[in-house]
Amino acid sequence: MIWHREYSLEEVNELFAINMTGFLDIKATSISDDEIIAEMPVNEKVKQPYGLLHGGASCVLAESVGSIASNMVVDGNVYAGVGLEINANHIRPVTKGKVTAICKPLHIGKTTHVWDIKINNERGALVCISRLTIAVIKKPSI
């Protein structure tokens, strides 16, 4: 298991329920030893003017699930994972239903994490592939 401790879906979804992820209705559906899976409905909140899933919404899904994953790897009392770079290739359009993001580590180091996030439509076809780099920083003392 790559996580700092065991996390429940309820804990992760409490984080997803606030801010942008809450607005976009992103929810974690599975946590295994080395991956997190999350879903996002394809509705008017996430579409561009031509009725297709907005590439930026795919990036929000990818960065959100990868950022949560990094913060589950580190000791949250000492460190925080923050987005450093995201790359996304949009493979095919989606107009309805939901999309599912599967997030797996490519590299987990002391100061950086790199995540592979594949987003699929309801038929399991690849919609977007993303690579997210996270900087691991020491939390500032308050």
C-alpha cells in the first residue's frame, strides 16, 4: 500500500464535497493499494458551448484526484502535495453520462510525485489521458 494510512471513501469524499470538486460533483468510488478511482457527471456544469465535455473540466478531475492521492501518500501533519504541472491529451468527446478517472502513480519521491490519470467514458473508452506532477512541500508553521 502506498498510502500514509488507510483512508475510507467517506473521508476522501468529504474533501471532494467542498470547493470546485463539490461544485462539479466529483466523487471517489474506489481506493485500492495503489490507485484511486473517481467519477464526474457530464452535465451543463462541465460542458463547453458546443455541448461537449470541456477539456478544462477533465483537467480539474485529473488534478483533483491526483492531488488527493499525493496528500494521502505523505504525512499530512508535516507535508502537503501541491500541483506543479499537468498535461492532458483529449482523445474523444463526451456529451452525456459520466466519466471515470483512474489515478495510478508513475513516481513517488521525497519531493515530487507523478501520477498517470486515465479518464474513460461509460463504455470504458479512453476520453483523456493526463500526467500530473505534484510538488511535496513542508507545511508552513502557523
